[in-house]
Amino acid sequence: MIPDFKETVRRMNPCSASFDKLVTLQVNMGDRCNQCCEHCHVSAGPAGHNIMTKDVVEKIIHFLSNYRGLVLDITGGCPELNPHFKFFLEGVHGLTSRVMVRTNLTILTEEGMDWIPSWYQEQGVVLIASLPCYTEENVNRQRGNGVFKKSIEALKQLNALGYGSALELNLIYNPCSDCLPAPQQQLEEDYRRHLLAQYGICFSNLFTIVNAPLGRFKNYLEACGRTERYFKLLVDSFNPETVENIMCRTLINVDWRGVLYNCDFNQASGLPVRNRNGAPITIDTIEEVLERGHEIVMGEHCYSCTAGAGSSCTGVLV
């Protein structure tokens, strides 16, 4: 039996089970993607039909205009495939302290998308790019044939525009199987050495993320009969030092409908933030969740954030 995560956290620090203050607004623009990665916790793909509308985008822009200086973290799916993506980024220009876009890189090589890299450069967007390994075999096994070569092509193009030097270009690593990542610093050194030597590519930072047992990765675990084993690994690897830094204390996630969650993993689990009457809170009433002390929604999958050195959308926690 898996120990209750919230009770485990409360024993470490009672305050860590409550929201502290909003630093990052994470916006998931939908589940449409040009890839079908086997580890994807939102099961995104070309057939994704949950697409954020312009009406929801405008509501988010309005919120950010009233709460200036937040970090904006844009994700998907593949956010570039949302028809209102350009409108969104241009609408928040000057409202935030930092705009991060989570790109799968290969979208930048697709027909009709060649304008995006230079536009990112003009907007000063921080890029967080998925590259789960520095070897072609491992990347293609997890993300599909041909993905590695397209990713390298996109990275070279971004480097030519100053990304990885003058502009921030961060890479994301996640394991190709049901194990924890190697130490982030060690992996970053390996990535940096290999990508520079083999392809002349540079980048800013590497973030390691523990695979959450959700979406396609959950399906993989169940098909292999390894779900219980993986949860045991996460629980046994619980690190008390990560608790005070879990991202849900300072982050609110918005889904394609405008519904709020404590993180993107909760969104994938269908666990929205609710008001006192039990109704999901939306971007229209986001003030209800901004007060310090609002209870964080937690579940079994949260053990993936506190295993080992911990895991957040910007890498390790300790």
C-alpha cells in the first residue's frame, strides 16, 4: 500500500502541504502535438483535440496584466500548434518577468514553422527543449524514428540565433525507462561534452525530470506489470529535503478550458483546485486560490517529485 503523500509531507513540514505564493503561472495550451512520445503524461499527439480557445487566452492575458512580474511557463502538447499561440505571446509581452516555452524542437523543422525560431529570438523567449538523451537510439526509441536528427537540426538553428549563449536554451532529460535520473550535474556535463564534440551544439542548462506514472508512461508500466515496482522505487526514494521546494507551492497550472491545477501532473490526473463548495476554480476566479495557505491537491503520483534529488519543471529540487 502506498503511503498517503500529503500526510507524509505534513510530517516533514505542515506548511509544505499548503500554497505559499504565486511565482509561476503555467499554461497548458492543449494536447495536440506532432509527436507521440511513449512517456508523455498528457498522452499528447497529432489527434489531440483539447485546444485552448482565444477566449481563454484573453482571460489569461487579462490576469497577467493585473498581476505583473510573474513567470509564464507555456506548455502542451506542442504549444506552437495552438492557433492562438502567437497572439498569446505577443499579448503578454512586457507583462511578465520571464516567458518560458516548452518546445519539442522537431516542430521547428516542420513545414510552415520556419518563422518561429527568429520570432522567439525577437521576443526574448526562454526555451526549454525536450531531448531525453544525447544518443540517437535512445531518443528515437522514446519519441519516434527521425526525431533525434530533427532535434539536432533545430538546436543548430537555435544556436545560430544566439540560443545557448546570449539567449537561454535549456534541455530536458527524462529516463527512457522506469528508473530515476542520474545526478543532474553529471548528466549536464555528459550532454555538454557530447553535443559539443559531436554536433557543435551548446546549451544553457540541463533539467532532469522524473517520469510521473501517468498517461502513456502509466500505460507502459501497466503493460509490463511494473506499476507496483515503480511506485515502490518512488516511495523508497522519498527525500525529505525536497519537500519545502516542491513546485506546487509557488505554481498554478491552467488547462485548455481555463481550469486551475496545482501542477501539470494534477491536470493529467483530473485533480483540479476546488473552492469551498467543491467546484473547480478557473482563471475567472483565480483570486480564490492565490491566498497563502490554500490546501494543495496531492496524490500518489506526487512521489515522483520528491524521489532522490526531487523533480520539478525546472529540474532537481536539492
